[in-house]
Amino acid sequence: MALKTNRKTNYPEWYQCVVSEADMAETSVSPGCMVIKPWGYGIWERIRDIFDERFKETDHENAYFPIFIPLSFFQKEAEHVEGFAKEMAVVTHSRLTAKDGKLVPDSELDEPLIVRPTSETIIADSFAKWIHSYRDLPVLVNQWANVVRWEMRPRLFLRTREFLWQEGHTAHATAKEAEDETKQMLEVYREVAEESLAMPVVVGRKPEYDKFPGAIDTYCIEAMMQDGKSLQAGTSHFLGQNFAKSANITFINKDNKPEFAYTTSWGVSTRLIGGLIMTHADDEGMVVPPKVAPYQVVLVPVIKKPEDEDKVMSFVNEIYQKLRAQTAFGEKIRIKLDKRNKTSVDKFWEWTRKGAPAICEIGPRDVDNNGMMVRERIKLGTPEGKEIAKTEDFIGTIGQRLETIQHEMFARAKARQDANIRTDIKTPEEFKAYFANNNEWIEDGKQGKVAFVRGKWNGKAETEEILKSMKINIRCIPFDQSGATGKCLLTGEDATLDVIYARAY
Amino acid sequence: MALKTNRKTNYPEWYQCVVSEADMAETSVSPGCMVIKPWGYGIWERIRDIFDERFKETDHENAYFPIFIPLSFFQKEAEHVEGFAKEMAVVTHSRLTAKDGKLVPDSELDEPLIVRPTSETIIADSFAKWIHSYRDLPVLVNQWANVVRWEMRPRLFLRTREFLWQEGHTAHATAKEAEDETKQMLEVYREVAEESLAMPVVVGRKPEYDKFPGAIDTYCIEAMMQDGKSLQAGTSHFLGQNFAKSANITFINKDNKPEFAYTTSWGVSTRLIGGLIMTHADDEGMVVPPKVAPYQVVLVPVIKKPEDEDKVMSFVNEIYQKLRAQTAFGEKIRIKLDKRNKTSVDKFWEWTRKGAPAICEIGPRDVDNNGMMVRERIKLGTPEGKEIAKTEDFIGTIGQRLETIQHEMFARAKARQDANIRTDIKTPEEFKAYFANNNEWIEDGKQGKVAFVRGKWNGKAETEEILKSMKINIRCIPFDQSGATGKCLLTGEDATLDVIYARAY
């Protein structure tokens, strides 16, 4: 019952196949936009709730700002508009009118409106109104919203014209406080990525040429996908006084002098679901880490003869009620009792493709034995994949079981990443030879043909051309620098900066 | 410390004043759109979570559909496009280009895209893909999203060009199931409005001429504001097979025959916050019902001499920790310890204007007496408004106290509504005389000059003209019909239908 294609044969097709077979999302009549289906959206709700809790713990409040940004507003920060101008949805009219039997746009707006690709400019306008004195600082807000960037090659979750995200925006009295905030939120991203999404990441700073348009510094978390490519999974920007100057966010400081505020912004998006898929899914479909699974346990009644129905259903209902009282990760576990009018085999494969962490099949003989067949998604196809369990044992240990699965999923992904950050490539020749290979699927526990290289860079902007010609990228300048001098892997010059080179999504 | 204006003097200005002084929302550089500030958004988050739980209990799943609807798609249902064409934001270009030193829209789209005013048409397209057999039905989805309607006279929360809402969309195998769903969700709306928002409503069906464009029947909840006007607070539509036909949502029924599905849609929006304000706010500012208050209890330390700080803060912190363990309405209570660098008097008035249900002021003498000054927002200005409480008593009874406040707020609003649905107006003459008055603020426990009239209607479309000329409206045909014959209040003809006549927002 494997998917139509697999990771080794055709990785990009496999990805689409997982999204579709796990019933997570689909393309839409709205060009380049996606429909996020209930299973995909359920994962997003979990991710959102986990981040939201972290944001609130770190004293941020949610707010909501308009989706439309007047063109003139967007233009205030020169680098910023430059960075986004080529991919903006522009609203120019406010009604439709019939003309020759066809509806056409009518009532042209005095000023075109941009559908927000990000909200720095419009939020800065509110900040300028809200902030007067150092006593008003810091301002710490976040918004959960949809944004639009006119991508030319859309891919579900990874790159769609509309996507869902959160964007944090803060203003501070000093550069240091703003930089601390930027790094604090990056650390929240790392922690949630690793601890909840079971997705190991490399943390660091973006090179100058790859910063967010208008930022002083951009920090990021980068995750290694199963084909060795990197996915930028979250970014946090120190904006200095750039946006404060263009929007006039000033405050009276403690010395009673007017000063521009220091701002930050940071975001993660539904792209994380793409990362989740390419970190954990296998040739049978999706595998969802328990912490973000909409249902952690699915109960599938196995009823082949109508006369067994009452017996099985009353037993399954009893298990369902007992499971509802159990907890994992400090909260109630999420269980689905699948009563739909379909065969148990169809249900099993459907939940397997969706990647529910544990599926329990329960038939008449299980009732007699007070047992069930437990199938952990991560053990599918292995001898332990079909496990006969006593119901009490299963119910009593479900929290522990889900925690073990979560831990195991992270450990697997971390081992893959660790084995595939190459640090033994020391010269431009070795470097070129390495990236001359094509990316392909990295088998669990193995070293792939191409993935990440950690090595030296001379830090010069000109080297961007060399990277472009090789179709690779400097993903980040990791925080943990050795400080040692070596050879720049692009030019052979002396260099001390350690960077992560990789291909990327 | 009353607001700049009050309900009696200038009701519309008072409304704006509450929104602004309670720090709930503000107008924006984006014309007609609003910024929902943290306190307003916090209320929305509570409302959202309460509804979301009810939707999930009634087996709905959340999903997300594109914000852009291709023009041709929107046109598929004739009445529907007719109803919305005059207020649509239209995207016509996908980038900006510099021209004579100015950025202008570029890359015109082949087909204009509509920013969704509602999503029936685009969701119907997905339903057509998802539904094949009666076994696939019902499909029960909901989405939390922003929508855009090009309002010409925007008012914060009540009517803004962009607003936040939920829209439920379902498909069923029979008309009966779809009608049951429509009414079930209306009942969810009534229940949450009354039990969580403490906002009494009248439930019923809209007259034919006031239905949702494309619907067979529209049901609604209508709430009486403090000026006697009605606010449509939620609607639920039975769409019959109209959208199924235009989008080709067909299924093979149990008799193995193809059939069009029956669909529904239903929504509530951030407009509810406008309803909340005009149900509960007073001349001092907002009053938030405890169930939807972002903070139910605010602790304000009163420190006038620096040497008192340690003493007071350690006492307040202790109270804070003990309160955190308390519950109200079955969940942990939400407390704010306001440590900001402002005077306690400023803090008290700020939280009063925001409408936090209970504010506790704690100074050095309270520490000595193991007490606090408790101020319930609904008792502000009354002799009970300043209450000295022992800390243990306050902590031990906080759940009960919040429940009492919630109950009291509903009782007050319900008494106002009950006293102001006039049933004693029996002739067109009396009716005209009544609505010849202007709406004005209805004092608690009193009968206002103009509010709702419950009386007869002949059900004829022509009477819409009479209503228009009087600037009133039939808000709904309540479910509880007397069946008795009387005189139509518009024409004097015999009529049996009971309706609610009122002015409206």
C-alpha cells in the first residue's frame, strides 16, 4: 500500500503525493493559492497554539492590523519596497459593473492598495501613534494572519501565493534590548521546531546579501530536509532604527531627549508544515509528531459481521472514554473514534497515510481477550509494527508511549542531520566536486550524496556570484563559531567565518 | 473621570469614545480598515475559542480556503454576485514597477481576482471535488478568516472594510439535514451570545427580501443595543441546492442516483464586539463580561513611597500565585498583575475604561490588614463599588464572584430588552407615531422612546417601500409565532405573521 512514488525514485513527486494522500492540502481554482484541508489545518492549529503560548509567556500580546497597505506607505522604506515590489497583489478597484454582459472592475481607487506581503510598514504607523515616552516601551505585539507574495512557481505549503503565518513586531528603547528580543524569539523558534515539531535546526545569522529587506540583521533557523536541501523555517529580524525613521516612531528617552525606537520583526508560517513533511514522512505517507498531531490515537473498530457491532462498539466506546482521561505532554490526549461507514482496512490505510501516531484496531476477538492491535506509525513495516496489547496496559501507558514516539522522531531526524553536516571539506576543489552531485533522498542513518557543508567563507559580497553559478547558498553563519582560520571554500582565501553551505527550498 | 461624552448626550460619539478609551481598536491609514488593539483582540480570541469549541463539539472541522476568488467563479451564482458586486476589492495586478520615478501597478492579471467578501463559491468548488457518494456526507467545515466588503461608511467593529469572522460551510444528502444544521448553528449562536457575551437576542428568520444573496432561507440572531436599535449579530443560511447546482456538487445517493447536495453557511464576526460594547458599556467606558474578558481580575499595587515597594510587591505576588490556582466557568481564571511604571490611580482608570470585571488595589495598609480594595466594574459609582475584602475571602470566592457578575450582566441586558419589545402597538397609526421618534439611549430598567415592536406583517414584498420610507426594518420573523390574526402594522390588512420591527445598525 505504498504511495504511487517514493523518495528515492522521485522526491519532488513523492512530496506532492504525501500532501495529497495525507489529505493535508490541495491546489485551488485561485491560481497559486492552496486549500488547507482539515488534517493539514489541524496540524497548523496545534503549531499555532504552541507558539502562541510561548509568545504570551514572553509577554507578547496579539493584535490585528489591516490586510491592505496603501502603496505610498509601502514605499517609505526604500530597501523594503525594492525587496517586495516584484511579487505583490495590487487592489485597484472597489466594485464590479456589468459591461456588454460581462462584469468588469469599476470604481478605480485613488491610490492602489497592496495586499500585505508582510506588515512592517503598516504596523510601524500604529507604533508611531502608540509610543511617546520610554515608559511606553517595549511594545510587544504579534499577529496571526494571511499574507500574499506573488510566487511564480508555487508548491503546496512551501511556496504559495497566500500563506498563513505569525508576524511578531516589537519596539524598544535601546538597540541592545531589540537585539536581545530578536535572539530570544529565534530561540523560541528553535525550541518549538526541535521539541514540538521534532525538526532539528541550525541556528545563525544570514549573510548581508540575504537579509530581510530593510533589516540590520536577519537570524534564522534552517532545517535539513530528507533530500539534503535546507528549508528556512523561521526568521527573526533586528531592524535597528530603519523602520522607526521611515514611520517616525520616536519617544522621549530617560534623558528627556527625542529618539527613534529600535524595532524587530519575526515570523514562522505554514511553510513549517512543508518542513514537517520533509523531515518525517516516509514512502507510506505522512508521519506526524504526537505533539502536533490533531489526533494522537485513532480507534478503528473491526466489524465484519453485523451481529458483532454492539459487542465491539460498546468495548471501543469504553476504551475511548478511558483514553480521554489520559494525558501526554501535560495535556489531554487527542483521540478519534472512527465510526465512519468504511472498511477497517481502508480506515487503517487512511490514518497511516495521514500519519496518526498510533492506530488501534479492535475486533470481536480483541473484546474476548480484552486486547487490541496497536500500530505505531513510526514502526510501520517493522516486526514491532503490529503489537497485541492488553487494553489496560495501553491506556495506562499511552502518555509515555506518545512521549517516546516524539523523542524517537527527533532522534532520527537529528541523527540524519548530524551525519550530513560535512565538516571535512577543506578546499574549493573538494567543495565543487561535492556540490557537483545532485540532491537525492538520504536514507535514515546514512550519509547522503549532497547535504550541508560547514566551512569557511571570506565574507565578501562578490562570492554571491560563485554561489549562484553553483546553485547553492550560504544558509547561515552559525552562532557557534570556532574562530580558527582556514580557507574560504569559494575562493581559497584565508577566512575565519564558519558558514553552512547548502542547496535550499 | 467619565468619558468625554455620554450615551444620553451623543450616543454615536459615545460609542467611538468607548472603543478608543478602552483601547480596543483604532482607524488605520488603510482606508476603512481597523487596527484591532490587544485588548479588543483579546476579547475576540476569547469569543473565537468559545465558538470554536462549540463547532468542534458539533463535529465541525476547521480548514482554510484561498482569499482570492477568480471573477468568473464568483459569477456562477447570479443572485450571489448581484448581492456583492458593489462592494468588492478587486486585484488586477501582480507587481509594482518604477515609472517616471513612481511605483505603479504592473503585470496585469488575465482574470481579476476578488478579495473574498464570503467564500461560498470557492468552498463549493472544493466540495465538488471532495463529495462523490452519500458516504462522503455530511461535510462539515468552518474557517476563521478575514473578509473584505467595500463599505462606504465604516464604523469600528460594526462596519469595516476588512473584518474577521468565521464562516461555516456544510453539505448534506437531504434538505432536512441541511435545514437542521442551519438551525443547530443558529442555536449555537444564540447560546454563546446569551451565555458568554451576556447579550440577549431574538431568534428568527429573515423576510424574503432580506435573505443572504443565493440563500433559500436566512436565520438570524438580533440583539437590542442600548439605543434601541437592532444589531444583526449572526446569520445562518439554508442554501438549498443553489450553490450545489452552480458549482456542480453532486453525489450518488442511496438509490444509486446522482443528486445535488444541500448546503448551508453561517457566520459571526468581529461585529459581535460592537454588540458587546453597545450592550454593556456605560458612561465610564467598556464593561466586559467575565467569560470573554482577556483578564478577569487585575491586581494594582499601590506604592506611594519607595520603601513600601518590597512589602507590597511580595504580598501582591503571593495573591497573584494563589489566584492563578482558582477557576471560574470551569477554567483557570485570567489575572493581570499590573507592574507598569504608572500611578495606581492611572492604572485603576485605565482598567476601568477597558472594563476588566474586577480590579484589586493593594497598598501597604492592606498588607498589614491582610486585605485589599476590590472594585467590581459593574458596581462602579455605587456604594458597593468600593469593597474592603480579606484576601482569603476574595481568593476563595473569586470563581463564584465572576459567575455572579456574568449572570448579573445578562440579567440587566435581558430586562432592558424585555421592557423594550413593545407588543401593545396595534394599528398603523400607533406604529407610525412610535417610529416618528428618534432613537435615544435607554436607561437601565426603563422603557426607551423607540426600540423593537413585535407585531403583525402581511408578508408582502411591496411593504418594503413603506419600511424604507420610515427607515425601519423587519429584523426577523421570530420562531415563536402566536398564530393569531391581527392587523398588519404597515397596511392595516389582516395578517397572522408576527415580526420584529426596528431600526438597525
